[in-house]
Amino acid sequence: MKDATEASQAVVKISDLAMSNSKNRQIIRFAKVMMDKHTQLGTDLKKLATDNFVTSEDSLNTAHQKLITDLEKKQAKQFDKAYLQEIINEYEPEIKRYTLASHYPNANVADFAKQKLPVLQAQLDSAKAIAMVLK
């Protein structure tokens, strides 16, 4: 849950950055959806953690902080490509985590993961499709 919460927070932060730094309407719309979905996912994860007596932190690790700093330096198409690549980089291991969690012995965690997996996969597919158009 900790890794999922942190990944979701990172997606919100880099998507917020995309909304202010990108000039591409498709990227901006995608970033808005990502912010909305991951803000809700973060809320849902916090509730799941609380319901299962798990504590989680609201801070990003050094790697995520560096990622945000690096993205802040990019502009135009270079930014858009880097943003989408980072979304893809976040989602691929995240989907693996949720797939493993869908078989977790705790029914609350397993059901949560099963519910979120199709949404995460659809968002990853969208990011990959937009990235292909930008190439």
C-alpha cells in the first residue's frame, strides 16, 4: 500500500506539472484525467490503509523528487515525451503490484486491487497511445 500510495502521489505531482508546462492539448487533457483519477486513488488507498490498520506517509522518495526536478527543466515536446515516459514507467510496475495484490490473502486488499486493475491498465494504454502519436 505504501508503494501504491507514493506512486499515486508522484503521478498527481507530475500531472500537475504537465498541466502547467505542456502546450499540447492532448497531454493537458490526459494530465487532468490522471490528476483526477490518482487523487481519488490516493483517497481510496488511504481509506484502505486505515481500514486495515496500516500507516502510510504523504511524502515522495528521493527518486520521485529527482524525477519532478528533472521534468521541471524540460519544455515543449521534450517535456511531453518525458512526462508520458514517466507515466509509463510508473504504471508498468504498479500494474504488477496490483496484480500481485489481487491474490493477497486479505480480501479487502485483493478486492481493491481487482477493482483498480482495469482502470490502471486503461490509463497505461492511453499513455502508450499518446506517446506513439508524439514520436
